[in-house]
Amino acid sequence: MNDATKTTIPTVSPQVLAAMGGGEIAYVRAIKSDDLNRLFPQAPEIQPGLDLFALLGADGTPILVTDSRSTAIANAWEHNLTPVSVH
């Protein structure tokens, strides 16, 4: 491959990436109850090993935690946020 055919991949800083979609996009992420207090420090201790779903703002700000993916998605729509899934 010569220089004329190289493709440059643009990079985006973590700060710029976090700001993209602010106030418009929310992420639905599957979590374990073991990780609950890391994302939601104010949450009470609950049984370990439970499957939960977190709704996070585009910048990672915690919004909601629930045991139902559909509830997390519905909450995003209620707040005029477009939900996307993170794996």
C-alpha cells in the first residue's frame, strides 16, 4: 500500500465523544447488581448477582436503574431521549 491509498481514521477525544448526544441520547446498559453502587452510589445494597439495566446519559450520567430493559427504554422515551444499547 502506498501513501496515496492509506486511509486516515479520525480520532475523537473522550470528552468530545461524551458530549455528543447530550440531552438527546441515553444508553441502556445491562449491569449486575454487584456494580450498582459504582454507577449509582446512593442506591441501597441489594442482593448480589441480579441482572439489571441502567439508563445513562450520553456523558455517562446515571439516570435510572431497573430490572427491565423495556422499562429503561420507556423511561428514555418519556424524557425525550433516544435510547441506544451498549454491550
